[in-house]
Amino acid sequence: MSVAPAPSDDTLEYGAIAFTPDGSFFAVWKIGSRLEAEEKVRAECADMGRGDCEAVSFRGEVCAAIASGRVSKQRKVTYSGGGLTPREAERVALDRCNKNRRARGSCQLRTTVCGDGRLDSATAKAP
């Protein structure tokens, strides 16, 4: 029996999403380092000029989703969620968002991305 060595940080892929409270977002995948992925999404998100950006980064085997819900005519809330599949990440993001009483179940999926670029969810679309 042989055991393959664990991948070094040099061979890993990363993804990241940065998003604003109104649900605006920028996402990347298949990036060579966590720091590079985070810097790219933070810069692109800030360039949108839509408010403070929250960034979430993740390794290639992990997927992330964001969901937003309206809390008033002028305000939204946005939540992220993660998992090993696009569906799992979507479920977590939607569940977290819909638990916010102010959103009153109005949350909708905004995007889903996996660090390695894979998408296998029926609702996921390439960002």
C-alpha cells in the first residue's frame, strides 16, 4: 500500500468571494494562493463602490455561496455559506439568510463558486 503525499501549499488552488451588504459581489477561483485570492476580491469589490466588503476565502475542494434578502426598500442583508458541494454551500447561505427575521424569508441565492472552479449544482452558474 502506498500513500500519496499531502499536497503542498504550492499546488493548492483557492477561491474567494467578497460581497457588500447589498449583495454586490466579486468572486475568483483557481488562484494559486489564499492571499492572492483575498487581495483580488477585496480590490475588485472595493472598486464597485457599494460599501464595505466582506471577503471569504477557501481551498479548492470547498464551495461558497452568498444569499441576500431585502429588509426594507433601501436595505438588504447578505450571508455566506460553505460546503464541500455547491448545493451544500447554497443551502447553508440561504438558511443563514432566511434565519434573519428582518429578511422575512425573502432571501435569494446570489452566486456560488468552488475554489477549484467546479460547479455541479442545478442552481449554480458560473460567476
